[in-house]
Amino acid sequence: MEKPPLIKPEEGLGKAVPPLRMIAWEVTRSCNLNCIHCRAAAERGPYPGEMGTEEGFRLIEEIVSFSKPVVILTGGEPLLRPDIFDLARYGTQRGLRMVIAPNGTLLDGEKAARLKASGIQRVSISLDGATAESHDRFRQVEGSFSGALRGIQFLKESGLEFQVNTTVTQKNFQELPGILDLAVKLGAVAHHIFLLVPTGRGKEMKGEDMEGKEYEKILHWFYEQREKVPFQLKATCAPHYYRILRQRSQEEGKRVTPQTHGLDAVTRGCLAGIGFLFISHVGDVQPCGYLEVFSGNVRRQRLRDIWESSPVFRQLRDFSAYRGRCGKCEYKRVCGGCRARAFEQSGDIMGEEPLCTYQPGREPAPAF
């Protein structure tokens, strides 16, 4: 879905500004579901102050003036925005790779065909359970599982490729094999798992977040599925997966290269402010949707200036500023720890990743 940035310098990017590879644009915060983990705590709305169509067109012009990122149209539920097809078409016409992240329940044959005609390249649909019972409990709306599967069928009939996303919590981690099998059977082109970040309603999921040892086991299992499924697997908000990938590869006598590990070989775990940014429904910019640290607003500033000069982004690019175990870790170049979880845990965006179990300095220096 995206082309990650190649990170080479040991201590960060220095004064160099990395290319902007990916934008998540929250085109609306309104949503027809009530998911227990939602970072935005989104409801039906309406939400005042959302950027209008012309503002959206101007934002796209600003984006293409200095970069060619993948643009993820997200929400809320992006299909609740009447001009969503116009925004997708405009971005496509300006040379951007436009993708969209609906929940699937509002899709029908007409909408799928319009997404295809507007140039959408991929659609991500979240499945957080392998059954209707578990998925609907997660989404807190009865029928959301059958609606998502129905939406996927419309995407397939329209010729749009889709990926399956899954947020992993204590509630559903045991269903991951079943969800992966379902993604294969449905004909997905990728399965992305997201480790829960306690923002929005996620803060209320006390007892549902997982311990570091449990996540470590899940990420090892996820690595082991790489050769067993016919599509891309990606761990998001789980930067220590990129440490595990290298540890396991080293044990297997393999060197991590683009030829052996694809895009995983040339990306890093946390991309917040490195190759990725988030734009909210009112134009606020953050390093990612989960790292709720204000970095600028596209209604008052040029996006290019924010990307290049935001003090928040510049701090995130200084890998030598990491604290705690992350600061000492020999894998910080490829991992970086989840900056959002660090911030939620300690109030420090450069603090250590609270869900990582790795103790730095106990292994030979990794070969990248």
C-alpha cells in the first residue's frame, strides 16, 4: 500500500528532510460504527469545522507541490463524506496514489464502481474477529461483520484490490489465525495487523491491552506466516517486529535484503514524522493518528513547511534523542519504538517503547 522510506544513518536523519511517503487524511470524523478501540472516539456527527471540498483540492495541490506520497482517505467513515469520490479523483488526476479505508458496511455496487472510476488503487477493510459474534462485539454494531464481507464482495466484483486490517487486543488475539485464513479465502492482497495504541476509546480498554511478552509471541507467530500465505503481511504500530524479523533471519542464516524480505527490508518500525504524517478533519497535523501531538495546521501553514520545519517532526528524526532502553538499543535504526505508546505511557515522545521486552546490548551488533 505504501513505499516506505529507506533509513540509513545510524543516529537518524541529521538535518536532512526525508521524503514524505504516506499521508493518512481524516476526511471526516463522522462514523456509522462505534468501535471500542477507535482512536478518534468517532460517532455519527456531524462534526463542525471539517475541511470543505475546495480546501481538500487545495491540500492536494499543496501535497503534489513537493511530494508524491500515498494518500489514505480515512475517517471516521470516509464514505459518509459526499464528495469523497471527487477528492479521490482529483488526487488521482494530480498523480497521487489514492487509497481508502472504509469499514465496508456502506459499500454497494455503485459505490465500489465509483471508487474504481475515481482512481482508488486499494481499499482496506478491517476484520477484528473471525466470526460475526467477535467482530460485531468489537465494532459494537450488529451486522457489521456481514456488512464488511458484503462490501468486500462488491470490491471484488468491481476489480478493486483490498487488504484486511486487524487491531490486536486481548479480546481477539487468539482469533488471528482464523482471521488470516479468512483473508486468504476472501482474496485479499495483504493482511496488516495493528497493535492497540491506547488513544481515544482505546484508553477505556483497561485489561484488554496486552503485555509485552504476549505481543512478542504474536509477532514471532506473524513472522512465521510469511512463507505460508500468498500475500503481503505487515505489522503496524508494532515496530519491534522489525527487530524480530532480523533476529529470526540471523538465526536462519539469512541476510535481510529487498530480495529476501521485500519492503520489510527497507523500512523501519515507527514511521511517525519519518515518512508519514496524519491530517485531521479540521486540518491539524500530527506525526501519526495515534501520536496526538499538534505539529501544525494546513489551514494556516503550508504542509511543506510543517513537514520540513515542525519542531516535533525534527525531534522525531533525531534517533540519538531516544531515552530509556530505546536510546541504548542496537535496533533503534530499524525499530524506533512506538512513539505514540511511549507518549501515552510517559508524556515523552522520545521515551522508551513500553511493550518491548528486548534488553539492549545482549546480542552481537545486528547486520542490516
